[in-house]
Amino acid sequence: MINNVKQTIVNKLLELYQEYTIYDEDVPQNFKKQSFLISLTDHDYSKRLNNKFKSLISFDIAYFSNKKVTEIKSDCFDKQLILFRAFDLIESYRVLNKQATITDNVLHFTFDINYSEIKEEELSDKMQTQETNTNI
């Protein structure tokens, strides 16, 4: 399920910025600037009634600018505003607790995604056949 959520985030970023490189969890040594790094920061998973589960996943999207040092903050502020506006609903996932900080000329856009799921069980385990003798 986490991979599905990550893929929807990648799709949203590609929709906004087709020409940017998107990395997942790790940045290579000689990475391209003007890129995004998607990192999973926290995952809370709890059981509800029967076979229902609730999950809260926290993500950090880091943006690396390729602008000159004097223009990096301005570029990060522009990207921050676009991400705040675009990340309300990603396909069927609601985005919560959006925050943004700029640290060492890297924009960190953090948010949570809350979802529920139902674990499907085979009907054969629950359903049994019963034979009734109707001879009186």
C-alpha cells in the first residue's frame, strides 16, 4: 500500500514538473539539481473493528534548486506555494498537516496521508455448508 501512495505522489509531482528528476528515499552522489526527493518519515498502523485497519503515513518531499545562491530561497518559496496548493487531494488520498521549511537551501515539504483499508478474507473460511435431514 505504501508503494501505491508513493506512486500517486510521484504522479502528482510529474503532473506539476515533468522535466524534474524525482528520487525515492535516496539521492545518488552526483544527483541532478532541480529535483525532488520523496522520503517516508513515519508510519502509524492500527487495527480497528474486525478486519479494518487505519494508517497514517508521513512524507517529506525535499526540493533541490539549480538556481544561483542568491535566487535559491525565492525559487524554494515559489515551489512551496505551488506544493501547498496542489497537495490537497492526491487521487483518493487526503493530504493533512502540510508544512514547509527551508534548511540549507533545500525546501522540505512535509505532510501526512491518512487512509483506511479492509483486509479481505476468503469466504470459504467463514461459510460452511449444512445438511438438514427432513425425513420425519
